[in-house]
Amino acid sequence: MERDVLPIYEYRKELVQAVKDSNFLIVTGETGSGKTTQLPQYLHKAGFAKHGMIGVTQPRRVATISVALRVAEELNCSLGTTVGYQVRFDDCSSKDTAIKYMTDGCLLRHILADSNLCQYSTIILDEAHERSLSTDILFGLLKKLFQQKMCSGRKRPLKIVVMSATLDIQKLSEFFENCPVVKIPGRTFPVKEIFCNLIGPKNLEGSAYVAETVKVVMDIHLNKMAGDILVFLTGQAEIEKACNLLFTKGESIDYQYDLRDQSVEGLLILPLYGSMATDQQKEIFHPPPAGVRKCVLSTNIAATSLTIPGIRYVVDSGFVKQLNHNPRIGMDILEVVPIAKSEAVQRTGRAGRTSAGVCYRIYSKDFWDQCMPEHMVPEIKRTSLTSVILTLKCLEIHNVIHFPYLDPPEERHILEALKQLFQCDAIDRRGHVTQMGKFMVEYPLPPNMACAVIKAASVGCEDLLLPIAAMLSVENVFIRPGDSEKREEAERKHQALSMEAGGSNDFATLFNIFQQCRMSTSPARWCQQNFVHWRALKSAFSVERQLQEITRRLKQMKDFPREKCEGPRSEMLRRCLCAGYFSNVAKRSAGTTFRTMEGCGTMVKIHPSSALHGQEAELEWIMFHDVLVTSNIFVKTVCPIRYEWVKDLLPKLHEVDVYELSSVAREAVTEKEMAKWNIKEGLKRQNEGALEDAL
Ligand code: CDP
Ligand code: MG
């Protein structure tokens, strides 16, 4: 598509001027109007990059890389030069980079190292309507930066642009000191909405909608006039399943588990999800060969982050995968939930970009009325805040309750985060970051894992733990083919890999896969033979190297902890994991059921994918990494542990004084005030030692 026909083109002068004139600016416009790819280029051309980079944040990793690639192409430069990107564990930028696309999480980490963002002239917070946790925190931090004139370290004020498809613009403008708003009118064609009534309010269970969605796609393909199809599903596994079903329906050719580039009688089937390789994604934007209909099966990413040209039909499953905090388990869990009505409208709009289109909603009007909320709840109100609260504390923002949130999270969620940080020694009883907390924040890992890694480094067995931390940081490594014969073969191979690692520790299995693949003379072939995703392993190798670098640097610091730990290595590994994950410990209660130690305890079962599934009778205590909620609560990635390893840690789960932390959250109280407060409340614990006694 020519850049000068994009709706944003006519506004280029006005936009550049508006950025010059105001510290804050809001830009809104239909998805596909050119905000993400064009505005940074206009600013670059106007000379903004002379005084620092133009940083553009995205909530999603894939979109970050994809748009950077596109803009590099448009500017005719190779990625990593004038245009670069940075996502967690992957930095493709250099000193020449003028326009840098990055995830919002990455920018948060930059602020830790440089609170004035001196390297940047402009920050564009893109996809603001997604309201990701990091973007919301960045809103507050950037606002604070101006309020407190924290920019004094800068020669010129930082320019901040917030871009969004649809959002409560009024609210956001008020938040940023009534800043100006530039609206880019959309150019869209009418889209007919059809409720297919295949899913109603009653059948929410399971993923029946995948088969229904595929039916609708085949129906369009066989009966409707030319035009590409965009299908919204929730995640990788489901998308692969749908692709398989489409092939089978089309009496497909030989089964292949690499689904790329496959077509069924004039239907080109292309998956699009977060963990896909970049070159694979590029195909999505290419027009299909003549006479072929393109069908893209995507996660929510195609709703606003990426615009696929040529779409005439949208098939909406009505569901999305969302990270939600589950108070029963005290953890964030990925759940499949109905989308909000506003999101459904966004999805519908994708069909009307180049001509009139049709949106097939596989659900019924009743489902729309009864199951779909008006708007999506921002992430900050539904996920764990532990990581971001630690970041704020490290930025010396103690009053985390009265931080300028666009939508404040519930106080009890903030307290929960403080409690968890206290439990892993990241903050002290006054709510100040400890040395441990400062080490933890150096790792781009969740706090529990950072804690386990530091423990391992302190006893000198990081060579065991870093590969595991890396394997758990990348996407799923196991390939599970759709074809039943192949699937059995894959299961046998996976089982063998687990047996080689002792047969009763899923973490050790991951370690074994990492090592075997690394030692192999032909790692890609090794992966293929063992039904392991080579690309995931490649990322794991790179992640491990980066974690090693961080560890090496931290170990040189004089106050890095050093401990002695005796015992066999397999035991050391599990003990280190326990140091970070003692909140994920469970004891067998009856049969195959275990009870967790957090709160009042939750009943969980070991997921069938674990090596420990079927060995429950021989187990007493277990530690797990993640949780899956279906009709049961399952724990995944599990290992057996001994009570002695956690007995000193477990009391921490219950002995935190929430009242105390709440006062700490409001302000960093002085020692004296604290003592007074303690007496008033009749609490005798006035020093750190007393708390230890209480445990
Ligand atoms: O950010 P916004 O949704 O306003 O638009 P954009 O992402 O800048 O996209 C502008 C145009 O570039 C759209 O028509 C996209 O289809 C196209 N584009 C593309 O062809 N390939 C990409 N990798 C990214 C965008
Ligand atoms: Mg965009």
C-alpha cells in the first residue's frame, strides 16, 4: 500500500506541529490509518531524532517486531540501523537507531536505568486502548515525571504522544493535563453483522467454538464471492487445531505439523499468533496468488495491532485469552473468556478496510447480551502487581497506593503484591527495597524466578537453574501434532526425555532437553526427531546466555549473597526453586489431590502432561510452576520436594501483617512512626528480629 494514501498522510504537518507545541499529545484513529508506522517517520523527518531516539511502545512482542520490520523496509534500511526494535531478551538496535519500537515492558526497564529517559527525545505510547499493565504504569510514571519536574536532568523536555484506536479520549486527555487530541478520521466501508447462533450463553465450556468456527470458514470459502478471511481465535494450540481441521475438511494433502504455506483447493491457510517466527508473519501481509483465497487464523493481535490488507470476511469466535488473577490460587492464570462488545466491534471493523464486508459472529445475540461485557477491564485491575510494584519501589516511589493511576487497582491487590515482595525479601518491613530486591529487578524475570535464580547463584549452581529459567521464559517447547499417530509418537519421545531426567521432575526434563539439544551436532534435527520446537530452543539458548551475563555481573558485587549448600545437585536445584516458589507448594491430602499452602489452601491435581501424573500415591510434598484451571485446578511443571526445604519458608505465607504493609504502602514511614504505630496496634514487633522470632 502506498504510504501517501493512508488517512494519516494529510495530517502529517498538523501532527508534527502538535508534538512541537505540547508536551503531551493524544492521537486517535481507526486501526490501519497509519499511526504506528507513519507518525514516527514524520517526526524523524522533522528532526526529532537529533536530540535522542523516538521510542514507540507496543504491548505485544510480535507487533513490535513486525512494525519495526515494516518501517525499516519503508525507510529502506536494515533492521537495527535507523530503525530498530527491542523486546525482552532480544535487542535489535544500535547507536544509529533513531526510531526504536519496543515493548512497553522494555521501556519500563529503561526507566529503571535512566529515570529521565535521556536517550529519548520522544516517547510514543501506542495501542493505549489495550490498557496493558506496563502501559498503564508508564502513563503514571510519565505524568509524574512532569509533575515533579524530574526532567531537570534533561536539556529539552521529553515529548509524549499517546496513540489509540478507540479509547475514552476525554479521560486520557484530562489525565495528561488536558492535553490536545488529534483525531484522524477513518475510511471504512459498511460491514454486515451476522449472528450465526452456533454458540449460546449455555455452552461456554471447552472449546467447541473451534469446530464451529471452521464450519463457518468452509461455508464462506465454498459459497461466497472472492475476498480474504480473517478468523479470530484465542491462542496457538487452538489456531493450529483449526488449521488442521481446515486441511482435513479440504480432504487435505499429507499432514504436516509445520502449517505454513499450506493450501486447500484455493484456500491459503495462514496462522498468526504471538510466538511465530518473523519471516512466517511477513507472509500474512502478502496478497495471495491469483485465484487463491487467503484465510488468516489469528489471535486478538489482528484486532488492532496489525492490519492485514484484503480482508472481506471476519469470523469471530467471540473469545479471547486473558491473564486474570485468580484469588483462590493467588496466581495469574491465562483464561479463555468472552470478549467485550467494544472488542467485537473492533474485530468487525477489520472486514471493512478495503471494501464492504461481512462479519460472521459464531455466537448468538443472547450470548452478546448476556455474556459479553461492554468494555474490557484494564489489565491493572485483573493481574498480579508484584513485578510493577517492585519496579515502582526501585524508582523510589513508596506511596504505591496514591500513585497517579489512570484506573487505580484495588488496594487489596496492591497489598497482595507488597506481601509477596516481602515474602521473597525484596522489600523490608518499612516497604523499602532491600539489596535482594535491587538484585531481583536486574533480571527480566518474574520475581519468584528471579529469587530462585539468585539463590542458585549464591550457592553456585546457576548452571542448573539458568537453563530452566530460560526454558520457562520462552513459548511452549513441546510439539503436539494433531494427527493421532504422530501424536502418540511425540508422546513417546517426550516421555523418553523425561525418563532420562529421572522420570519424576518436570524441571529436570526441561533441563535435559536444553542440554541434549545444545550438545547435539545438529540441534535442529534433534528437535525435529524429538518433537521439540527448534525455534523455542534457540530463544532459550539466547535467554540463558543473557541471564548468565546478568548473573556474572551481579556476582562481582560485594554484597551479592554467598551461601553454602550441601547435597546432590538434583536436590540443590529443587531447593533453589523452592526459595522462589515456596508459595507454590502443595501437600498430598487424599488420593490424587494436593492442598496448596497459600491462604486457606486450594485443592489441586497434577496435570496429565506432567511426569508425576500417575505417581501421586508415592508423593507427599510437591512444588509447581504453573496452574491450569478447567473443570479441575491442575498444576503443571511439577517436582517432588521435601518438607525440610520449605519448613522455614512456609510460615512467611501467613505471618505478614497486612495492616502494617498498608501503612507502608501509603508512605514510607519513619522508624519512629512505625514504632508508635506498632504500640498503638498492640503489636510488639518493632524490629526485624522480632518478626523472625514470630515466624
Ligand atoms: O497504527 P495504525 O493501525 O493506525 O496503522 P499502521 O499499523 O501504521 O498501518 C498502516 C498500513 O500499513 C496498513 O494498511 C497496514 O496494512 C500496512 N502494514 C503492512 O502492510 N505491513 C506491516 N507489517 C504493517 C503495516
Ligand atoms: Mg497501530
